[in-house]
Amino acid sequence: MIMRQIMRKFFTTLLFTIPFFASLSAQAATDVETWRTDEGAEVYYLYAPEIPMVDLILSLEAGSIREGDSYGLAAMTAKMVTSGTQSLDEEALLLKLDQLQSSITASSSTYHTLFSLRSLSKASLLQPSLDLLYEMLQSPRFEEKVFKREITQAIDSQKARLDNPSAIANELYYAALYPNSVIGATSEMLQASLTKMSLGDVKAFQEQYYDAHGAKIIFVGDISEEDAKKVSAQISQILGPGEIHPAIAQIEPVSMNLTYEKYFNSPQTQVMMGQPAIDRFSPDYLPLMIGNHLLGGSGLTSLLMTTIREKEGLTYGIYSRFSPNFYEGPFTISFSTKNESVEDAITQTKAVVKQFIDNGPDPELLERAKNNYIGSLVLDLDSNLKLAYAILNLATYGLPLDYYETLPEKVRAITPQEIQEAFKRHVNPQEMTTVIVGGDVAPDTETETPFQDQ
């Protein structure tokens, strides 16, 4: 099956406004093809011979949502799988990758574990690099001493978060909005889980969830379609079809007008405020993303920045964002300010958001924001690896095959009224959860439980 030329029209549109990127049009004209392996993995392939490199991404349905209350298990499993094979210990594996000038990394998110391989396309380098990936997936070393070291480092990392007011605020914020879920897991919960975790838990997680069921394999680079089919078949066979996984736990957000305060001895206070908003499938996704680009997502030119920073002088930086996922992700505003300015900064910030919703975006500023947003998309597609992740995004959320092709046109068609109505449906500055972490509250009067915002 051939996925339509998802980049061609996208870049063609951009050429009229951003001539610098004309050299990318050749890449844009390349077909992306897709097929399914016998075991059920979906494969996406983009031939890009301009640079003698190959980027391969393997996405598995093995994210932290599968952990239950064994917080950190998905991340620890990904780490251990890439920390040695049966024939190579950790040091020998790293040395071999260095000799091949290749890299193999792994990471986990809420819903997925990702493996990323980058190699020069020369057969004498690519094939041994692929062989290492095969061996990692088929026979990871799972060495006890490495596991204990990684557990210790992970626990120390969680402890270190408690010395960072921004990390503390982020933790409290998500714990408030997504209680009793992996999204709201705190550092203390992670430390407790890691302390009890065994290498047997890691092995069991890998055996249960590292399979081709729901897997996505992405190729971008100087590799033939025939070779990509051989590689994807090999990966899929190693993983096997697997069994039907248990149903994924639902993440239910909580939206309450509450304020949480935590003392931290610092001249600056970290503030996060927001509420659950949309999942990635919401019809309001694009109007909200474009509107937020104008409101607080475009750096120094955003309305929040020009008002709260430039006009009011209350912060060095303030940002807003939507974080849609398979679950209803939040709309979030974050900033730091002097301890004595917290109340004023929060009030002024809510006023900017309310005015934006009440009046809608200024048409002229919106056009600038659209151009800026479209231009920033180019930077998200200016390398093989970024193209690979863009294609993975299509595969993960089941987006239309011409998504990137039609995106500039859809962005330009969005009206101020659409943005205003979308914000009215999903954002209410008077119903936001607010987290305050800083030095304005004495330790003996610190608020341990939330109180109703007045």
C-alpha cells in the first residue's frame, strides 16, 4: 500500500513563503510506503538517499500505562534491554556501537516504548548495527549488577527532583489533575516502586509486552524497500505475534478550582495552572494549537509573554501549551515570578486568557501566528530522524495519510471565531487547578492539602 506523498504539497506550499527550504522539495516528493508483517507489525518506509544514513524507529505498545502500580517498570525494561546482550556485556556493546559509528537508544512514554537505531547506510556498518538490535530484542543480557546500578541511579534521580522547584510543581500539578494513575505518580511513589522492583519483573514485562501486536516500524533513509522488508520481517519474527494484551487502564482527569501550595526556599516561585482539555482526536485540536501558538506557545512574541513579561514585568518567561494524547491531556500555563508577585502574576495571567477567550484572537496577529506556526513545522521535518518521528506520529494516532500534505491549507483556513469557540469549550481561567511552589510560605504554615481558590 502506498501512502500518498505526504510531504510534497506541504513543502510546495512553504516554498512560496520560505524559499530557504527549497532544497527539501526533493525529499518531499518521495513516496512513503506501508505494509504489514506476518506477525501484525505496521511498517512505514521512506526512501531518502540524499544522505548515506538510515534511521529506524520501533514502537511497541509497552508504555507505563501497562505497569499497574509498578511505577518505572517500562522505563527500566527499555534501559535493561539496551544494556547488553547474551554475547556482549554493556561495555562491549557500547564499544561495538562506537566502532560502527551507530547508536541504539530506547525510551518509554505513557503508551509506548521506542527503540531508535541510527546508522550509516554502508552495508558493512548497517548490517552489524541491525544485528545488535536483533540480539537486544531477542536475548537481552539482563545482568543483575547493571540492574542494581540502574535502580540506584533511578532512585537518586527521583530524589534529585525534590531539589528542583519546577520539577516539584510539575509533579504536584499532574498528581492533582490525574490522581490514581501513572500520569500522577509522584517521586515518592516511583522510589517506593523501584525499591521493590526485581529483575524478574523486568523480564516478565519484556516477555509480555515486547511483541508485534500494535508495533510500528519506521524506516527513513538510504535503504532499499527490499532491504527494509527483510529487516522489518526479521524484527517482527523476533518479537512474535504475542497474545492479546489486557485492556489499557483508563486515565480519568479531575478538573477542580483548587490551589496547592508547597514551600521551597527560593527567591522565585514556580507556578503551574491549567485544566484537562482535549485528547489527540478532538475536532478542536488544530484551532486550539494555532490559538495557543498566539496566546502562549510562540516564545517572546506570544500574548502572555508580551503582557506578563514585557508590559507587567512579572516574569522572565511564561508559556502555555496543550498536551493532547490518547487521554484528555491538559492545557497548562507555567511561569516563575518573585515571591511577592505571585498573586498579581496569577491574576494578570488569568486576565490575559479571559480577554483572549472573550474577544477572540486579533485577525492580523493570528495571520502572523499561522505563518510562524507553518514555518516552525519545517524545522520539525528538516532531517531524516525528524521525518521518521513525523511518520510515527501519523501511524500512532491513525491520522489521514495526507495529513502533512494538507496541513498548511487547514492552518490558513482557521478563523478567529473557530479558535474563540474552541477555547470557550475547553479553557476556563476561573476553573483552573493552580500549583504554587516557592519561598513565600513559611514551613510551619505550609498548606499540605488543597484549598478552594477564592
